[in-house]
Amino acid sequence: MNGFNKIFIAGVIQGSHQDNTIHSQNYRQELRNLLVSAFPDAKIYDPFEGHENSIEYDDKKGRDTFLSGIKAVLESDLVIAYLPHASLGTAIEVWESHKKGIPVWTISPMKTNWVVRFCSDKVFDNIEDFAAYLQNHHSVVEN
């Protein structure tokens, strides 16, 4: 697999929390490690990197950060969406990518969810299945 120059890691941050709580972001490093191994020449873009305290941003900085993430997703060649449960921001990133024709590979158990079903090019139940796919298709060029 070597047809991707820029890969965007999308995934749940705040989810349905109604306070300043975020979900564990440990999945991001795990996905980055897998992607670097499978696509050593690709640039991996993680919108959470450098914005670990974004939940505390004021409206202007938050809006600017959100919009710059959308811009980055639209400049990507592949989007990896981690959705163990619903995420509004990730759904927008998936939708915008899908509209532009950027491949979306979703890691989610929510296979009946319409965003996952209709806007993903590939769906994996969990990170382990995603890792196995990458290992088994290491010489395949995907577009």
C-alpha cells in the first residue's frame, strides 16, 4: 500500500460529554504507529496534536481550530475514522471527505449507522482488524 501521501486521523474527542471531559486519545498513537508502518512515506495528520487542551479554547480559537481541521481533512488522500461510538466532529470529517471522494476507512462497531455504512469505503470492527488488514495488504496499492 503506497498510494497515500497524506493521511488524516479522525476520531472521537469529546463525543457526547456535556462538560469539559474528553475520551481517551490513546488510540491516536496506536493508529499513527500502524499507519507509519504501512505507509512509511505518508504524512500523518492528527488534528488533536498540538490541541490537547482544545476543550478549554474560547469560541474564536475553537472555531478556527475546527475549521482548520476540516481544511486539513479535505487536503488528505485517506481518512482513518475511529468511531467506537458517535462523534459529531468525526461525522462531519467523514461526510466532507466522502463528498470530495477521499477514501474513508472507518474503525467502528456501528455498522448499521448510516454515516458509517454509506460514507465509508472500508469498515473495520476494531483496531485489531484494521491492523490485520494493513499487514495482509502491505503490497496492495489502494485508491
